[in-house]
Amino acid sequence: MKAIITPLDAFLRCALVALAIFMVLTVTWQVISRYALRAPSSLTEEIARFQLIWLGLLGAVYTFRNRMHVGIDIFVSPLRGKKRLAAELIALLSVLVFAALILIYGGGRLVQITHELDQTSAALGVRMSYVYSIIPISGILMSLYAFHYIGDVIIHGKIHKPSEVDPSSLAGELGEGT
């Protein structure tokens, strides 16, 4: 599983950094065109909206991967021993069910319906199914990470804390660390 997780982590970090940089540039151009040039660009407004969708959903996956999601930790942290492992397993299974039903199945249906209806965005003319495709993609990624954590709980009896996930995950991309 580590052979899948390690490159996936690197890809996710790079994708989030690229999306964030591109979004800053897009919004900066929007502000310049609106206030300095007095000719607001409808294209950049729509691009920024789509980037926000992708950034938010991939950011949720990244947050779950690094165990920084408060909703999971708040119920598990006070417990000890087998109760903690059971609570961790229930929390991870809940995430897996949500990812499978809502993100993968529901998001997949949304992508399918918008593709069949040939819905396009107003300014860019991009098929909305392409924009919405991040929903099932993020569900698949979240499911992979959930399976990884569930395996660690069942096989090794190990619960990952935010500091134990990958110490270089945040600093590695910024050139900090060793």
C-alpha cells in the first residue's frame, strides 16, 4: 500500500500548491482588470470559482490524509486502549462510507448527468462534467487513504496522529527540513 500512498502524497501536495498559485494569479488578474483597467473579466471569475471547488475538495483529502480533521480526532482522542481503536475504526469506516456513497457514487452520478445533459459553463464554455469530476476523484483518494488507515488499525493496532503521518509532508515541498 505504501507504494501507492507515497507517490499519491507527492502528487496531492504538488496539485494543491499548483492550484493555489494559479488561483492567486487568477484572482490577482481579476482585481487588476476590474479596478485598474475598468474592464472586469468574466473568464477569470469563473476560473477562480472552479479552482475553488477543486482546491476545496483536494484540500479535504489532504486534511484527512494528514489527520488534521477535527471531527475525527475529537471523538477518538479522549479514549484509550481497545476503545480508542474501536472508535478510530468506526470513524474511519464512517469516512469510507461517506466517500463511497456521497463522493464516488453521488458525485459520479452528478458527473454522468451533467455530461449527458451537455451542460457547459457560461463564460468558458467548459463542460460542467469536467469541473464536477473532482468530486468522485476526491472520493476515490479519500477512500484509498481510509483503507490505508483502516489497515493500520486492524493489522498493526496503530492510530496515526497528525504529527506521525509524514513529518516531511508539509516542509518537504517548501524545501525545509533536512
